Amino acid sequence: MKKSNIFMAVATAVSVMASTAYADVAKDMEKCKVVDPKTGRGLIKAHKGSCGVPAEKTDCAGTNEAGDPNAFIIVPKGQCAKINAGDFSGVTAEIKDSIEGAK
């Protein structure tokens, strides 16, 4: 077998394994919009919004402006409701850093 064919076989196998890992991350995560209920203003800090699961670095991640009510972040399932209720217990520092007023 040629070296190029071996390389392609290995690259394909790695790609398939990575896709499976990303799918596992995605099913344990959720999109979370954090919006001030009084003003409707988005609370995801400028350039901190997500675009997909964390393992996917896409071109649109981090393009949001401050106050954008459509901006979202990806959080572990169940944390979005807590965050929107103002409960940041168990929320990672990285996620808190993405939200205005998070403590």
C-alpha cells in the first residue's frame, strides 16, 4: 500500500472518531441565550458568543456584539435555566466569563 493511501486511511479514521466525539459533546450540551427579562437586552458579552458545540470552531463564533438578544453560548444541559434564574453555582469560570454580571 502506498504511503499516501495509508495516510488517507488514517486521516479518515481520525475524522470519524472525532465526529463521534463531537456528537457525544453535543448531546450533553445546549444552546443558551441569556437575556435580561426586563429590557430584552442580551447578556452574552461582546465576542463571547458560541456558534456550535465547543469542539467545532466555526467562523461565526465570537462575532456577537454586546447586548445582542440572539447571541448564545453552549452550556451543559440543565445549566441554562439555572443561569437565567441567576444561579451560577456549578457553572465554570469560562462560561461565567461570557456573561455580563455573572459572579
